[in-house]
Amino acid sequence: MATTLAKDSSQAAAKHDTAHPKGVTRRPNWLGGAIAWLWLAVVVVPIYWIVITSFKSQSNYYAENPLVPPSEPTLANYQMVIESDFIRYFINSVVVTVGAVVPAVAVSFMAAYAIVRSGRGRFLRWTNSTFLMGLAIPHQATVIPIYLIIIKLHLYDTLLALILPSIAFAIPLSVLILANFIRDVPKELFESMRLDGATEMGTLWNLALPLTRPAVVTVTIYNALTIWNGFLLPLILTQSPEQRTLPLALWTFQGQYSINVPAVLASVVLTSLPILILYVVGRRQLLAGLTAGFGK
């Protein structure tokens, strides 16, 4: 019995020495923890202020402490925003975002697959170089050419005028990210699919797509967030109130309710909800796509 206890004690001591080498002591990182809590406060406090202020009346906003919850919460601000054609602006943003993200991700995925699997051709090498070149051109530098092209195509003040440039802007970065993920798929799997008689299109959708799903979700959410929050293109390429998207309408609300701050913040909350829901739905795939490669 004593021998067994001594053996267990020696094994426990060995594990302890392995987990904590001699001469190494754990010290709490007080500075890192303080900076983390400070950054959390910097991020959370403005969001908290926006949410609680959106439930305050205009008179209570100026009379109460800005960081104290409303004594008499009200939904009048949200009702005011919704009655000001907010639903129309929301539908416009959904149409532009979905209409741009779906074709951009589909084209980018097929282009990335072609570049990785058949990248020896001169045309594909030139295409890949063109995509990479698109990353070096700032969007602001292309506003005037895009405006002239849209005018020539008679698409000015339409939602299609927002969708087409958004697709073009989303493709370069999407191709770069998706191509890097497709390169990580073992070549033996592609060869096995080919020996089984699968076509390139079948290999694309049945093998490459399931294995790179985190990257596809990451690219989709990133592009959706960028297009949903886009302000420059709607400002330049639309004119009538019927074609406004939410960011441009939010700017209009700010002008319309320049004194009624709670109404402006209520429109901010309603504008941010779809993106928050999208993140909650795809957060696992998004985090997997963002952290993939760090463990290699």
C-alpha cells in the first residue's frame, strides 16, 4: 500500500514538474488585464448609451443623466423612425446587400478554385494578377469613372447602380481569401474525386465548398457588413428618396431630427440589428474562418 502511494505521489510530482518547470512562476498580467477592461469599457459604454437613449423622450434626454436608464421608457422614437419610410430604406439595403454578396461570393469562389486548380495557364495567372491589382486601388479613386459608366448605362438612381460596383469591389479580396483556403485542401482528395469520375463542377461543390465553408461564411459576412454600411456609393449614385439605403437614410434622419437625439439613436439601433443577427447566426463559422491557420 505504501509502495502504491509513493508511486502515485512520484507520478503526481512528475506531472507537476512537467506542467510548471523549475524556475518558472506564473505572474498575473495586471497591465494587460487593466488595458483589456479599459478597452471593454470603451466599446461597451457607447453602445449602452445608444440603446438606453433611444428609449428616452426628448425632454428626459436633456433632463436626466446620460448614463442613467430612462425613468419612463418609451417606444415613440422607434415608432417615429418606422413611420418615416424606414421600411422602404431597409428593403433597399437588403436588396443591394443580397444582390451584391451572392454573385460576388459565387464568382469569387469559382475564380479561386480555377486559379488554384488550374493556375498554370497564362490567362488564369493574368486574371489572378488583375484581382490582386484591384486590392491596391482605393474605392474613392474610382468614384468618378463609376459615376460616368452608370450614367452611360442609364442606371443612375437605381438599386442596380449600387449592386454592380459593390460586386466588383468585393471580388478581389474574396478571391484572395478563398484561394488561400482552397490551397490548404489536400491534393489527394481532388485526385480521388477525379478517379471516381467526378467533374470539375462536382468537385467544386461537393468537395471544395464543404471543406472551405468557414472561409465562405467569413467572406460573406465581411462583404455583407461592408455593403450594408456603404455610404459613398448611395450618396453618389442615387438621388431620389425612394432609392435610399439605410446609411444614407440615417444621415437624412440626422438632418430631420437634428435636435431629437433619441430618434436618431433609435434609427441607429434599427440599422445595426440585421448585422448583429447575422453575426449571431454565423459567429462560429466566422471565428473558425478568422482563426484558421494560426494553429499551423
